[in-house]
Amino acid sequence: MESTALKFQIKEPKGLSPRIAWLRDYYFSGVDRAWNNEFTPWTTGTPWDVQYDEISFYIVPETYPFLQTFRSSMHQLARPVKLDPAFWSWTLQERRAWFVREVMVNHVPQELLPGDLVAGSRFNLQASRCWTKNEAAARDRLIYGKKGARAFMKWFHDHGYGNAGATSGHLIPGYERALTAGWKGIHEDLKAHYEALGESDRKGEKGAQLRAMMTAATMPRDLAAKYASLCRRLAQKEITPSRREELAQMAANLDRVPWEPATNFWEAVQSLWITHMLVMSDENYPGPGVSFGRLDQYLFPYWERSISGGMDREFGKEILKCFWIHANTAYDAMIRVGGNQGITAGFGQLFNLSGMGPGGRDMTNELTYALLEVIDEMTPILEPKPNVRLHANTPDKLLDKVIDMISSSQGAPFLLNFDERSMAGMMREAGSAGVESLITAENVYDYASVGCLENTMVGNDRSGTVDCNLNLLKAVELAFTGGKDLVPVIDFMSGKPGKITQDGPATGDATKFRTWEEFWNAYVIQTRFLVKKCVELYEASERVRAEFSPTPYLSTLVKGCAQKALDVTRGGPELNFVTIEGVTFGTTVDSLLAVKYLVFDKKECTMAQLIQALRDNWQGHDVLQAKAKYRAPKYGRDDDEADALATKVMDLWTAETWKYRTISTGRQFRPGMLSWNYWVGDGYVLAASPDGRPKGQFLSNAICPSNGADTNGPTANANSVGKAMGGRAADGKGDWKDYLSSLPNGASHTITFNPSLLRDPEHRGKFKAFIKGYIANGGSALQVNMIDADMLREAQKHPQNYRHLLVRITGYNAYFTSIGRELQDEIIARESHNKY
Amino acid sequence: MKRLQNLNTNIGTTTATVLNIQRMSTEDGPGLRTTVFFKGCGLRCAWCHNPESISPYPEVQWLEARCIGCGTCVKACPLGAVAADGRGIHIDRSLCDGCGACARECPATAMELLGEEWSMDRLVAEVVKDRSYILNSDGGGITASGGDPLVQAPFVAEFFRRCREEGFHTALDTCGFIGTPSLERVMPHTDLVLFDLKLSDGAGHKLHTGHSNSKILENLVHVRDYIESHERPELWIRTPVIPGATDTEENIAALAHVIEGLLNGAVSRWELCAFNNLCRDKYRRLGIEWEYRDAQLLDAALMERLANVARDSVTRPEIVRWSGATAGEQAAGDGQREKKTAATHLVKGCG
């Protein structure tokens, strides 16, 4: 027995039926489960075969030392699959489509957990890449070696620029079509496109692509048939009549969907799940950012039909709760990693609730509330991740429900997205990328969010929302040195310092700059270099994926791919973007403000003295460091002068980003701000910064002010963020109405409040006013944390009692006890700062 | 001499000595508010939660946690009032005239000037920044607190006029110990008065606050009469519940008698605010011995009992609320379970 009592109440699930309670408990028993959804590797049997595609993990620096190990281990463990005799005569996309279908339908076992109402269990694969010897060798030449993608990626990261790589997931497939047309409809459509091809096209790449997509489109049908017979077998053995009936009904459902259009709610959820899980199988990627879009909108007709046809509302929720459990099994991919059954942070199978519709109408419906109840009853659980869309016409009933749920959890059990600012970003994108015919004032409200808060259109859009993560701060460092690293990179194996070389443009000797403008101009040139370098790095992996890693199944769900007969990895979607997520924004702005203040405005030190202090990591420069930290102006205080520089920094790097497209696939780069956990890790990579931050201290997170800089409270913080994104147009001519946004992707903003703010109805009303004010003044997305520092300290002391304590970092959820001590301390420091 | 000049500039309408501005305040009246803390108060309540607000003059304080020990403040002081030794920085209050040179020079903002001159235009510009939040809240607005803002009544009157012109609700948080003309000047621009009522017994009042409550009661009657003839402002009474001073059932019952008898239904809310010991550090920094230094938080049960006494003694029990931090983890307020109440930077209003 634990002697330490649970001192603070953690949100517990409630109102769960025995069925769901069992499934949930079973899920959380993790590695002790008899059944799990760990990766299973499969091979064509060739000695050169590859399963693990490292490119998807170039944005995860923690994996860099193990890339080769993963590749080799997966190959060693892979089970052989008997190939079709014609296999090696097919094109790569046809081989791959056949192989994934073969593995999913005929090799991976089909299972159903007791009581489960939704079929579709194992889906995490490491399937053969199906390369010929020549293909494998050609790809390796692009990956390995001094000029290979891997070395470039390592260089970029080790020198503090950030990271980039063509990553899987992170889009909203056209799921609604699978429900309304069924896979039969999708297949017919593909066939029509294929038959419309001319003779030579049919024999060429286009024909191969459409044949591969047709093969892929039969995978859900064939897999559903397997699950249908499983349900029948189980029904025969079942002794409880009610369960026997359920199993029979599930078999009947699976006879219909996902091949045929869904006719009721149960079928729709079943169809959606199989359709969704196979995206993860196809990409060999356990779900990050494969998002559902506006779930309460496209499931609503089925919900309404079933409810009016006599479905018990609670049974409808029960189906959804089974769907919830399924979504969480994505984590099983790495179930043996880390201390919490591999469940560490949200993968971001995101869905949106509510939001604006045509003419600014609010789209909240009965299913919105039912889904909120499911979230409330299941929380804490990580997947699927909800994001509630708010706007000026959001009904008070929804806001009150949202705030009630925030007050009973440790933080919002969902992200909040703000339609006006988000749609302004999408309209800006339409203009900047020349896609005004695809994103219009009439359809922009149909946008939805990917992963956490990354806004995209739905079903025709791949925006690579986590593919490029650029440390804007590096440009400040290069402005000091005229394009060289300020401090050498230390090799982590040998401990030896590397050589410092002229990496960026030579912008001159900063110690000779006589005005702030000269320094700013150097910063501008270095920022241009930074963006260009990031684009080049991305190309290095994008071209490899485009040539060697088709995903024909996913391509069937993204509009444009069938029409162009082009894979999603090759630029098939109607909307093709790559997002550069600007990291370290607050630290960058504060650093520039500090240079201006210390060297030019107040002349507290010379440029040479400041550079020396940074080289010394502020050691021995206490007074100057204190002035940098405490006296220099900061972003996040609603100080118009400081925020004006924030806007200038924003305008500069976003304008640079719009200048580029990928060469191999023609995808337009677009800006956003999300920092995942890079603001933590890269704090140890980037040199000391002029805002007083030593190397080893965290950077600012996404669009948030630097930790502790927001001394004027949440409203000032939110106002600064809104201004940095563009604010509102004085003349009323914004991107969407009078709203402006420089970031179509949106930006992650986290504010932590003390739970006492929501202690009674009166105070919940006050918080609602804050949210309404945020709609008018703030950014595109907000993560509300409601935790007090005492609870977090208690959880550090007794982690075993707080396993389910969820906290939100940059819109990505994590169990507090599963994250590193440094980050825990950081969260506590952040929380303690806000005494509201 | 210098101090008098400072004070003289503060009784006009162009500038004021402001201690702090707290945005998104949830504890100083209805809705979301921006609270401006004005310096200066006539009372000397032994438990005062904001001792730095009592003097109308600027004062400096040393924040130990921020100090890097560089000694800049010692050199910066033109009067030799700042000294450093192994234990820290010492300010000789008999020499310091609050000029703020040390605070302006301190690299780490460890020396802080309490009381900054704000012009009317700058202050109005500051409070309108939260318009979107305030106007979206139920009854939200601007609160003048302190100290007692009526010490700078001409400025506050004009400030409130400007705030209402901007569409904001205005709340005056006062201890009521001020010449009636100051009150009269601000009342026409005020939508809500948060009036502190501590002790019913005049002798006890003098003992604990330095002054009898007769002037306070007189002003309270003035507010009542004003309300009767103008049908506004709204009136809330706030009573700090202080161990050994105001925390008796007799006192609460007697205050209820004042509210019922004297104020005749003019009061729409009566808040009992539990004693807060978070200001220990403030006293230490200002070099003041505080007799409540070791006083503990009150029990939630006592607060609930006193609130019941209050409810039983007034015609409309629903006007009674209690709030504040209490001993133990959970405190019941307004009949609901709640976590211990957060301390805001300044805990004025009740005390």
C-alpha cells in the first residue's frame, strides 16, 4: 500500500459503462496486455529490403543516433510475405499497394476485444518498402554520405538551425467521402479516371499510379470481410444473448461498410475507423497528425438518422467511446519505450468541434454536445484529440460547457481554435499562393485543424504541418558573427569542438555597426539565408520520398491525386504546401530588443562586450545579463513599441517563406508557429542569446512570450500575440473581414491559470469574458492550463499517484510524470509566475 | 520639502502616484476589471495587506530574490541612504526621499520604486487596452483601489469621467476615511462603491486602525443619501475578517446592524474577506515590524460561521459572501467547495 495519500484531485473518468471501463483499464495495462498493436515488420525477402523509413523521423532529434539501428533491427525481425509471381514486374507504387494490402488482409491477425463495438485492431506496420536492388541502392546514395540527406539534416540540427524532413501523417484525409460514397464509389471513380487516360498514359506513370490506388481502394473491403467473419465466429461462440446480437450486427455492418455508403451512425463510425486506421498502415506511421476534421459536422446526418430511428443516445456515445479506445492503440507502436507504456504525448489524431458555417452561422449541433460528453467522461485520455472552434457567434451554452469542462480538468481537455483569426490566415494563404479558386470566402469556414492547431483545408490539402522547424534565433547569432557559429559545435561522442566555418552570408563585422539599422539589416540577410537553407534541407528528403515512398492508399483519400494520377507524396493534392514552423519567436524578438536597448539606445555596453558575454555564456557578465533580462523591453507585455518589432520579425520571415516551392514536387512553403518540444531540446544546442538566456536554458515556445516575460498578465499576453499575428485592420480590410493573419497554419499559444479563477459560477463568467476577448484580440489557438504549482510539485514527489495528470505543452498533451525533470521544472516555473 | 512638492503635484488632475495596475483582475468588483492601485491611505490598519500603499509618497523596496549583489544601488543613491553588507541591502528610511535613483540604475530591478507618476492620458490609454475583455464581461470595468484612491480624489474623479466616456463601468474601492468633499467629487462618476467596513465599535476601530470610525460612518451615510437621490451607484460593503480584531460574531452582528439600520437596503453585496498572511514579505522589505507576522490563516469553519451570523442578521441573506484563503486545503465559499483562493499581487479592498 502506498503511504502517500493523493493530495490533489486528478480528473477521473466518469459514467463509464462496465464495457468501456473494462476496455479503458485494459488499454492502460499497457505492456501487460495479451493483445497489443506494436509495429510488426514484413519483408519481400530480399537482402536489401528496408522497412523503417528514417525520413519520417528527421524531425525527431531524439532518434538520430538510432536511425541505422532501427533500420537494421526492423529488417532482421521482418517476417516474409509470399509475393505474387508478377510482383517484381510491377511499378513501385503497385508493388507497395499490393504488399500493404496483402499484409493487412492476409498476414496481420484480426482480433476483437471483449465488448468492443468497433472492429479494426492491428494496424501499426513496418512493411517492406518493396524496392528493387537498384531502387534501394539509388535511394541509399541520396541518404548516406557526406552530401546525403542524413548528414545535411544532422548538420542543420547540430548547428542550431532546427530540423526538417518529409514527414508522414499531418493532414485531414477526405473521410467524409468514404462515408457518403463508400469505397465502392471511390473505386469506381478511380476506374473512371483510369479509363479516361490515353493509351500511352495508361502504360506510363499515370496508369501505374491509378492501378495502385485501385488496388489500395479494395483493401478496406477485403479487411472488413475478414472482420465480418471474425464477428460471426465470435457470435457463434458467444453465450450472452445481448452480446451475440451485437456481434451479429457488427458482422452485418461490416458486410456493408466501408465498401458501401454508411446508412446509420454505427456503420458510419465503423467505416470511419477502418478507413482511418489503414492510413496509418499505409504510411507505416502510427498516427501523428492524421486528423479527422469536423467530426461533429460530417457524422451528424448519421447521428440524426439513427437517433430518430430509435438509437439510444447513450448507445451512440458507447460506439464513440469504443472509437476513442481504438484511436489510443496507435501508441502501441512504441509501447516498450519510456515509462508510461510508450504513452507520452498526444499523437494528435485531431478533430474539430463546432465552428462557423456559411454566413457566419454557428454550426454547433446535438452531436457536438454528445462528443463533449464523451470527452468529459473519457478524460483523461490522449486520443483522439479535440479542438473546439470558437468565434464571435459561439452560443453561450457551448462556451459554458467548455468552461465547465476546463474547470473540472487540470486543463482544457481540448484545444481552442479561433475561427476569425484562423480563417484570416487561410485567406492570406489563398492570395499568397495563388489558390484563390480553392480557398474562397464561401468555403473558408470549412477549414479544420491538423495535429494540434495547424489549420488546413479538408480532404484536398497536404500542408506538411510539422515538416520544417526553423530556429529564427539562429539569424541573430549569425548577425553578430557575419555568418559563422558563435561557439563551436562539440561532438557528443569525442567531446571535441568542431571547426567554425563561414556558413552564412558575410554581413560584416558587427562591432563596427554604428546604428541599430545596420544590425537589423544584417539580421534580415541572415534570416533570408536561414529560410533558404531550410528549404534546401527539406528538398533533400522530399525528393527521396517522392521517388521512393509512395502512399497509394492515402492518395485515394486526397482530392487531386486521382485527377492528376499523382501520388500524395509527389504533389497530387489540390492544395500542396509545406509549413515552416517558426521556432523561438519570443526569444528572437526579445534578443533583438535587447541588442537595440543595450548597445544602441541606452549604450549599456559595446557590441564587442555583448558578443564576448555571449561567447562566455554570460559567465562573469552578471550585470549586463541582468540588464538584458530585466531592463530590456520584452514581447508579451502589450507594449506597443516592443510588439511593433515582433510584427517586423514576423513580416520578415513569413515573406521569405512565401518565396519558395519544393523543386521535386512543387509544394508552396507557408509559415506557422508550433514548437513541439524543440524549444526545450534546442535550448541546449543554441548559443547564449542577448535576451539574457544562457545556453542550456529553454527557448520561447511557439508564439508565446518568453517564460516569465508576460508580467502584465494574460490579457496583455494575448494582445501581444494577436498583434504579432497581424492584429485587426484599421480600415476594415483584413484578410478575413478586418482580421489579419500572417500565419495560415496558425500559432500555438499556451496560458496557464490558477484553478481558483474558475472556483464558482461568477468567476467562470469572468473567464468566459477572457475567452470572448481573446476571440477579438488574440491568436488562432489557445491551450488553457489550469494547474497550480503545488499540485505539480506534489506530482514530482509522488509520480506514482499522478500517472494520469495531463498537462499541455504547446498544444501537445503529455502526462506530467512522463516528461523530463527539466521540462517539469519549466512548467512549474511558468505556472508559478501567473498569480491569477 | 521635496516630499511636499511631490504630494502637491498629486492632488491635481494631471498626474497621479500609482502603485500598480493590475489587468484581468477578477476580485475587485463585477466582471473582468483593470484595477489601478493609487498610493496613500488615511488609516493605519494593523493588518494592512498592502503596507506599500499607505504612504502617499514614492518609496523604494529591495527584492532580495532578484538581487545579484552588484552594489549599483549603493553608488546610485545621492543621499547615502542605501548600504550593503553580507546579509543584503539596507535602506535607511530616515534618509531616503523616494527619488528612485537606485531603482532606475539597478540592473536586475531588485530595487523597486513603489509609486510612479502617471499622466491622465497615459493611464486612460493603458486601461483601454483590455476593452475587448472588459466589455465582454458582465459588469466589467475599471476599479480605483489603493491605498485609498480618494487621497487623490481630483485625479480619480477626472479619470473615472474619462473611463465612463470610454464606456467602462467604474468602481471606487475606499476605506471611507477621507474628507467628505473628496468623496463628493468622485461619486458622480462612480458606478459602484466598494466600501470597507471593519469594526462597529469606535474605540476598537481607533485601537486597530489609528482612527475612530465616526468619519467613515458619516461618509457611508453620505453614500446612502447620494444613492437615495440619484439611484446609483451600487454599494458593496467589504469586511476584512482579522484574527483578534474583526473576527467575532458580535462584530459581524453589529456591522449587520449598521448595514440594516443605517444603510436601509442600499447594500447589494456584503463580502467577508478572510485574513491573508501573504504580505509578510512586503513588511519585511519595507523594514516594518508587523504584528500579524505569525498569524495563521483562519479556519474555513469560522468563516462559514461568521457568514451565517451575517446572513441571519440581514433581511436579504443572499447579499452575504465570503472569500479568501483559509487554513487547510479546501475552503467552502458561497456554499461551494473550492480550492484555496489565489492571492493576487495586491490584496486590497479588504483591509
